[in-house]
Amino acid sequence: MSEPELIRVPILTRVEGEGGLTIRLRGRTLEDVQLNIYEPPRLFESLLRGRPLEDVPDITARICGICPAAYQMSSVHALERALEISVTPTIRRLRRLLYCGEWIESHSLHMHLLQAPDFFALHSGMELAQHAPQEVKRGLQLKKHGNRLLEVLGGRAIHPINVAVGGFHRLPRRDELADLIPDFEWGLQAAVEATRWVAGFSFPEFTGDYEFVAVTHPEEYPMNELHLRSSTIGDIPLDDWRQHFQEEHVAHSTALHAVQLPNRSSYFLGPLARVNLQRQQLAPTARRLADEIGFESPCRNPHRGIIARGLEVVHAYEEALSILRDYHPKGPARLPYAPRAGIGAAATEAPRGTLYHRYEIDDEGRVVTAQIVAPTSQNQRQIEADLRSFLKDRLTQVTARDQLGRESEQLVRTYDPCISCSTHFLKIRWEEA
């Protein structure tokens, strides 16, 4: 019997988080794939215990520097459910506007600097900027718009400080938001062109049999309300999340893996899941663009997720413009409430997928327990499943280990996991076991 061969990625540099990849082969047979995440746990859930609920949005924002608003939104929605707070229409629209800014900046970064270089056989966004300078310049301008919106509405672009349970610490003035309209009108058309650009890429032939999961709403594109939808189960009330999904430890990762019950199977989160499940809820420009470029639904090729991200950028610009044009400060910035014991759960759609929070608070308004389930931890098992399926097929066609390594990197990057925030996800080192 032949000796096993390992593809090892011992250290992923320039990433948000610390992890690696191990692929075990025996000849042309794949034995195992592991996405190794070994960053020391930061224990945010334990850190929150005993703290006043007012501290939660600003603490949870520190979990991620790319999508802090998502953590804030999930936390305030969950705490408001525990406190039985119903916010005003003005607060609700401003929260969606904040989310639009985060989607724009995060998706634009991933599309132009992280994933797009793969389609040109380039190693970095810097190389792509030399190959396609106008496209990269356009993408950076889109990201700048998203950051600016977060700054105006959230108080700063990274880790916003204006989000609070019950609303915001301060409502923006009308002129502050109106000043953004010209840039966002340009950005809408630029986002359309960027999506047309990525739709013209040559995509690897790979599809999976996925269970798509996302937040759903009968009248809006999924962002921060109402419940969950599964492509096979249907609608899932947020209070029933733990009946359908479960986190578990695996030996090769300090991040928990999430599985769908009862089969303990993987599931797929993110822009591709959202577009597949609620394409009809996209804003009109994004919906027409999807038809124009022939984006199929359901799409089961994760490499084409970059197109779904582009469609969501178009949607975010169009929804943001509707809010910016019609904004009139009305009502209080923050609704008053009295501490009370309760349990609340909520899920919102971070750029990378569904982010679930659940809190129990006591009658003094202090956190008793907290559960935070990030999109990347939920997608980990699906990423590993994709790599197994992909490599089993490619091992019959390709023998060059460097090519298999590059193609594996590209597949991982389609998910835009938080551990791959660098332009070049990983370097493969081949070793004999």
C-alpha cells in the first residue's frame, strides 16, 4: 500500500484569524480534508456574561473588523426581542441603511481584491491593479462609499459606535445623508458595470448539492429580519434555531462547526444562498441585471458566488438611495425601556451569511448567557465537503500538486471566509507523511 501524501498549509498569513488546510492523499485517492482553524478562542460569549446589556453592541462589534455592523445588528435585534421592544420605522430603515454600507464595502473588497485575481491567474490585487486598473479603481471607490456611509451613520467606518439597543445614540441630520446621494447615484451604475465585468469571467465547472439557508422576509430582500428559510425545510422561526442547527467541537479546529439536524449535514450560507432563495426580492435594477447577464437560479456553482455578491452590491446601492432620498429625522433616536428578565434570539445577514445571536438577560438587564454563531463557523463543514467533492474529481484528471493547490485555494476563497481576508489565501507546502 502506498504511503499517504499530505498537502499542508501550516500558517495562513495576512488573514483575519489563524488557520490552515490539510489534505491527505493516498495515490489518487482522497482520504481526508481538514480546514484547520487554530486561533486561540477569544471567548466573547463568556466575556459578555454579567455585563449590562447596553455594553453588548460595542463589545460584539469587536469580533470582526470587516462586518462589525452585522454583529451589532444581530445583538440589538436579539436583545430587543428579549425586552419586547418594537423600534420606529425611522430606526428600522436606518438600520437597513447601515447594513447597505457594510455589504457595499465588504463585497467590493472581496470581488476586486480577493477573488477576482484568481480568474486572471494572478497572485494578488496589486497584480490585478496592473492588469485591470480601471476595474480595480472602480472597486476601491465602491468600497470607499460603503465605508463613508458607515462613518456618517455609525460614527466611524470600523467598529461603529452609534448603534444602541432601542435605536441609535444619535439620528443623522438630513443634510448628512443627502450629501451622500451624488456618490451613491454614481455608485449604482458603477456597481452594475462591476457585476457585468465579473459575470464575464470564465468559471470553473463545479457544482454541489447544497442546502441553502438565509434570513427571509415576505416583502424585503434578506438582511436583518424576519425568520430563516431553508431550501428544503422551508421557513424556520428564529426561536427554533437550536432545534434545526447545532454547534459541535471538532479536533482540528478551535472554531465550532455547525450542522443541520437531524442528519448532522452541512449547509450553505452567504450571497449565493440569499439570491437563490429570494431573487424576487432584489431591487428592480439588480433583478433586471440578473436577467440580463443570464444568472441562473438556483445557481449551485460556488465560483459564481462573485456574481451574487455583485448583484447584492447593486441592490444595496439602490436600497440605500431610496432611504437617503426619503430620509426625514422623525421620532426619538432611541426608545426607552426598562430592564426585565427574558430570552431573545435573532439572525441577520452578514456579508458572508447568516449570523445568529441568542441572549438571556436577568431582571437587572445583565447578560446571563450568550450564544453567537458566526457565518464562517457555519460554512466550515460545507467548505470541507466542497473540497472533498472537488478533489475526488480532479485527482482523476490532474497530477500536478501545485495546480491542485491553486484550485483548492480558489474554491475556499469563493466563500470569502473571515480567515481569508488576505489577497492570497494560502501557500501550499507538500510533504511526505
